[in-house]
Amino acid sequence: MRYIIYGAGGIGGGIGVLLQLAGCDVVLIARGAHLQAMQQHGLLVRRPSGEQRVPVSAVGHPSELTFADGDVVIFTMKGQDTSDALDDLERCVGPEIPIVCGQNGVGNERSVARRFLNVYGMLVVMPATFLVPGEIALFGEPRAGLLDSGRYPRGVDATVTQLCADLSSAGFNAQADPDVMRLKYGKLLDNLGNAVGALCGEEALRRSGDDVRAFMRRMRDEAIACYNAARIEYAPRSEVGERRAATFTSGEIAGVERGGSSTWQSFRRGLPAIETDWLNGEIVLLGLEHDVPTPANRALQLMAKRALRDGSSVGSVPIEAIVALEEQLAAG
């Protein structure tokens, strides 16, 4: 197999470079200054055990590749970039190529399955930071992350079995799971708080005062109510947490800022879009479809979009402002 990592930031770059170091054929797709830095100097990978600069094969667009049988594309871009990536792939290679959604949320698989034949979900629990072009930090030790995978909507085949074997050889905890979406719905319960860390600051999230804890609990309660109404199976947070604990602890890397969630990193880098619509927005959509109120998730979604539009910095929105919007929405 050749692995084409589409969206080679912290997660994608980490998966790609460790697969390459394990002997796999890997190409990274990236853009901008990050792409230029990797093409000129390779990818600097920083870990608690040390750092290594790795020469990589990196391109800016699928049209720069010659596709062949055995190619597998792993999506690691944010959900808001999935549609454009699908357009590009369909023009360049067609709908038969296998696509693995190594992304937060549960909506990307549905988007891909509308257009492509072979779709896979990947649970991604991996502490990685990408803030500097050409550099990534992987904090997980002894394994870099948890990457269980399976066919969408369910099942296991030869492709995913080989993928998990290669990921395991590369230093990940990766099991082929026929119900991987159950795991991804479970992880979504934790990702609902990503924008809290971005808006209120990661320190506020780590301190988890009573107001933050209560708000986070209300968001998760809304999500579980939506799951139950829609008859969606999901892994309990404790199950995902146990798998994580058996995979890694997050170490320290000298001279490297320990970033927060993917949403925090998007705000920190000043990107023009965030993935909140694919996290909290997923719960809002389920609520609308099944008549379940979701004011907490809607409030965080709206506040994050306002902050992005206004150019607000990380940590500039107090939790009280989000709760006030939640109460306003709940009151109708």
C-alpha cells in the first residue's frame, strides 16, 4: 500500500512520518508555508524522547500524483475542508480509491460515502501540536496515539486490516473494529468542549471550575439525549478513556508549547475556519431532526463563529458570555 495523507498538519504529519519511518510508502499533501518548509527541509518531528528531521515526499495537490492500485488516502484535514478535498480527488482519480476519515466528528464519513465506494472511519486520539511550518510535536509515549479503524458504516476488510497492522508497526495502538463509528460517537462527547478551550483558554478548561464543568456536562447531556432519540450507539467516555490510558501518557517536550485541541490550534494560528460545525453542529443538527433542545451546543457553536469572524484571540471569551447566550437560546 501507498498511504496518501491529505492534510498533513499535526495529526496527518505525525501519522505519515511514523508510517514512513516504519518502512511504508507515504506521500503528504499540504499547503502554504508548511508545504514549502517540508519540501525544502523535511519535517521536524519533536517528541518527549527527542527530535528528528525526516525527509518526506510532499505535494500541494492530488493532481501532482500518479495514482495506482493499492493507494489509500487518509483524510486528516478539518471537516470544513473535506468537500474541497473530495472534489479534487474525484477529478484526479475517481470514486473507487479507498478513503479513511482520520478526523474529528462523525459527519465526514457520510460526506465521503455519498460519493466514494470504499470509506473507512478512524478513531483519532493523539496528542499532537502543529503551530510552526515544517514542525510538529507528538506528545504521546510510549505510543503516539490511538487509531482504531473500520469500514463505514460497519465492517472490516483486507484494506483496514493491513492499515491497522502498518499503524501498529509504526508505533500506534490500532485495532480493526467493525463498529468504529460507535467509538467515534463516543469520542465526539469529549470533542464538544474543544471550542471552550479556544474561547475561554486552555487553562480555564484544565481548571474546570464549577461553571465550566456544568456547561460541559449540559453539552454532553444534550448529545446523549440526541443519540438516544436517534438510536445511535456510542461508546461510553470511560471506554475511550481506558483505551487512551492503555496507549499513552502525554509527556513534556523541552521548548515546545503544549497546545490545546484542534480548535485551539486553529484559533492560535489565525486560520479562517474552524471545525465546530462538525462537532457541536452535529449535535445541533441531530437535535433539530429529533426534536431535542440543544441550547448549550448551539451557544458554543454560535459564539465560536462570532469570535472567529471578529478575529478574537485565544482565551478572550469568558464562560459567562457563552452561558448567557445558552440561556437566551433556551428561553426562545
